Amino acid sequence: MIPFFLFGGLLIIIVGVSGCATWSASRQAPMIGEHVDVNGEQIHVYTAGPRDSLKSPVVLIHGASANLRDMQISLGEALAQDRFVLMVDRPGRGYSDRPKNGHELQVQAEYIHGAVDAFNLEKPLVVGQSLGGAVALNYALQYQDEMAGLVLLAPVSHEWPGGVAWYNSTSQIPVIGFMLRQFVIPVYGQLAAKNGIEESFSPDQAPDNYYDRSGLVLLFRPKDFKSNAADIANLKDEIKKQQGRYSELRLPVAIVTGENDTTVSPEIHSKTLAGQVDGASLTLLPDTGHALHHSETEKIVGILNKMSEHDAALPY
């Protein structure tokens, strides 16, 4: 049995290390954009590209465990060469506040819509990757008349068998989840993430210096991890609410997925979704995994450009 004074000392060390790691995360990946007020919450956005471009503006919505930097260092930089791009930290992620019921796809879509309104963007193309694809789908179900098109990259769109990673479900347990987020994740999470990047990008190569450039370290701050874990733990129930409504979509929809994606099944999600949305295009990229917005950036930009060429001629 550990003497109380030893346990107390160990606890102080853990808390100190956790606090230092959390502080360090914000120093390593500081806010790069600006805050816009949406219903009293501060939503972090980053913009790039010419505001006066004749091409449709683009809204980029990142996936789970990431923040807007993940989109900025791939699609954001490429698209900003000739069009205006708005990237958003989903509510509770990166440097965005977490509103009540922030795990709900509808709530996330509403706050992103508020950020789009803050910039008075007309008829944007909305792009969502992975869990961001689920948010983008909800965005379109609410606001499709205000959009030029929807582009979904390896989207989560349908209920899937199985559960979620243990740390995401454990984070939902009172007390135990708090201890996990405060004392374990800030240290262990960073070590595991650095070692797991190559595996998560397989069969593709991760971009050089991805861990630092993507600000992945922000995930391991307790509040950020809590939001991310809640998003993932509640995602299946949220998907059930909307998966029967996709036939309501009337706007141009492009679905792009990697044939070798082992994170979000192309069969369960992208292929099923393409069958539900009238006129949707489905592009299957061979020898490509889940992080296709990094590995196949040029092809995705081409798909967006093609959609832009046609959006002015389509009725809404």
C-alpha cells in the first residue's frame, strides 16, 4: 500500500507535468486566425485567398482529433491561390468555444453557419473531411439553398458496427474521465500521437513535420480532448438522426474517398451515401487512405474547380 505522503507527492508531480504540457501545447500551436462572435460564443476562424475572386468561396471543416490547421496546410493553402477560403475550428476544438450540446451535429453546423454569415459569404462550397463530413452533411440539410455545392472527403455518413476507442468512451465517465483528461492524456497522448502518425496516414506518407504544422498537440489539452471525445462517442447517435434524410439534398454533391481507407469504410459510408443523393458524384481514389486531403490535394482541388465551373448554371 502506497503511503499517503508518497501518493500525494506523486499526484503533485502528475498535476505539474499535466499543467506544464497543457501550457506548452498552446505555446507550440498558438491561435493563427481570429475570433468571430456567434451567439455569444467565440469561434476561431482562419481566412486566406483573394476576397474578390470570381470563384465560389470555400468553407473547410476539419475532422476528429484535428483543428483547422489540418485543413490549412493542405487544401487551404492550395485553394487560396485563386479563391477565398474560410477555415473553422469546430465548436470546442482548437481555439473555438464549446456551446451547450456542442457534440450535436446540428449545433456544430449552426455555429459554423454563423461564422460564414460573419464574413457575408454568398454561395460557398462547403467541404468536410471525416467527422467534418458528417457536420457538412448536416450543414447542407439545414442551409443547402445558401450553398453552391457540397464536397465530402471520406465522410462519416452512416451508422457503423462496433464502438469507439476506449479513451473516448472512458472520457465520458464522471471522475474517471476527468482523471484521464487531466493526468494521462496531456503526457501519454502526445507520445502516442507522435508514434502513430505514420500508421494513421497509411498507405500514404504524412506531410513533413505534420505533428507540429497541424497543431495536433492542441488535442491533448483537457478541454479540447473532452470535446473531441464527446464528438466521437456521440457520433453514431447523431448520425442516426440524419442518415435517412440525405435524399432531401438537391444541391451539387461530390463524394471523394480513398479505396484503402481503414478508418471510415468506403462501403458503409461514401458508397451508400452516393446511392441516396440524386446526382451525387463518387470518386474512388486507388492506393489512398483516410487522409486524402493531404495525399491527393491536387485531385480534390480539381474536383472543386470543376464544381465551380458549373455552379453558376445550376438552379438552386
